[in-house]
Amino acid sequence: FRRLNLAERSWGDIGGQDIIFLRNVLIYFDQDTKREILTRANRALGKGGYLVLGGAESILNLGLNFDRREVNQAIFYRQTD
């Protein structure tokens, strides 16, 4: 586990992550900042890694490379790059 400031321009060398949890965090940011954070999260994930967001959060209309998945009413996103 590692704590970091999501709004920082660089997250350092944290590539290859299997899963990133950003539950109930993105709701506090504007669309542009959300896009930047999710772009960095996408880079930090390993191939086929997973992103978990809160129930009130969405990546719709942000133009990002994630596939939406649903398992037992839980929604998560899989990295596609």
C-alpha cells in the first residue's frame, strides 16, 4: 500500500499495479482533474489491471481506456491498454 496525492502531476514509479481503489474520491474533483487522475491511474495499472470506484462515480464521457465490468451488482473497470 502507498499513500499519494491524487492531484500531483506525477505519482512516481508505481507502474504494474493489479488493482487501484479510488472509492468515493473522484466526486470531489472537476471533470478535467478526474480525467487527469484516471489517466495516471491507467498508466499505474499493469496490463489488465482493475480500477474500483464508488457507486456514485463514473468514467462516462471522460474518453478513457477502461472496460466496465459488473459482477454480483459490483461495478469495476478493467484497463484495456
